[in-house]
Amino acid sequence: MIYRPIVLDEEISFSKKKFIVSKTDLSGKIIFINKNFSEISGYSEEELIGEPHNALRHPDMPRGIFFLVWQTLLAGNPISGVIKNLAKDGRYYWVISDFEVKRDMNGELVAFTAFRRAAPDLVIEEIEELYEIMLSIEKKHGMEQSLAYLESFLDEHNLTYPKFIEELTTPKGILVNLLNIFKRMLR
């Protein structure tokens, strides 16, 4: 059993080139982690295998986000999200997680794999405010009301959750535009 550390207000930075990978069974128990996962989270493979993945959930994360992720995965669909995780030493790290479903030869769900990369500061800044509001609502009125707020937020912006995450995590700005122009010139 993983014991929850004292939460520290200190972020773990890691290379945007490093991918954190984990695989869980249908109940959310960890069945595989890669070396990067172990290095960044501070947990060894032995400590995590067989443990529920939510042991890494940072208290700043609204439960409603995980409910949405699990609901989508159990329906057999991939989903992405921006997640704040809690490391063994109490520090935190932000990731963009792309969750995929794994099926057996009969098409039955057997596992879920998550590929995570470091979340850019701009993504974190944009998502933190939404999560703070959702968490506040969740604490006072429950997860259902927090999810209702998320739904109204998405409706107001005329977005679905997957489209919101896609727009949030797609690089933007003048440098990206210049890079795209340069790439087209090289073709």
C-alpha cells in the first residue's frame, strides 16, 4: 500500500522529450510502468505494480476529471487530459496524458495505457483556474455539480471535452506559425 506523502508546493520539472508510460487493468490497478515513470514519480516498479493508479492523484485535481476519463475509457474510447500528479516525496508534476484502450483478440477491453508528457506552462496556467473552480464546487456540492460546471463551461465555449483538451494542448503562437511556414518552405 502506498502512503500519501505530505503535499509540498514544489514542482518537478522534466524534459519534454521524456514520456511517462503506465498500463492499468480495468479496475485501475497498475500493471506496468516505464523507467521514466519511476524516475519522475520517485516510486519504484515494485512499489507501484498492483497499486491503484489513483494513489498518485494530487489533491488539487477534481475527482470529476477522473470520473470523466474512466467513463470514457470503460466505454472503449481513448481520451486525453491534463493531470497534476503527486510524487512520492510530496512534490507534484503536470502532464498531458493520452489514454488508450487495449483489447484482446475478441475485441474485449483488457487494459488501459497512458502516455504522458510534460505539460507546458501555458497549458497549466489555463487549466489550473478551471480545476480550482471545479474542486471548490466539488468540496461544497459534490462531484455531480462540479461536472455540471464543467459541462456549462464547455457549452459556453462551444466545445466538447476532447476538443477543449486538443485546443488547450496544441502548440500556439507566432513561433509555431513561423516553424510551420519554414517547414512548408522546405517541402
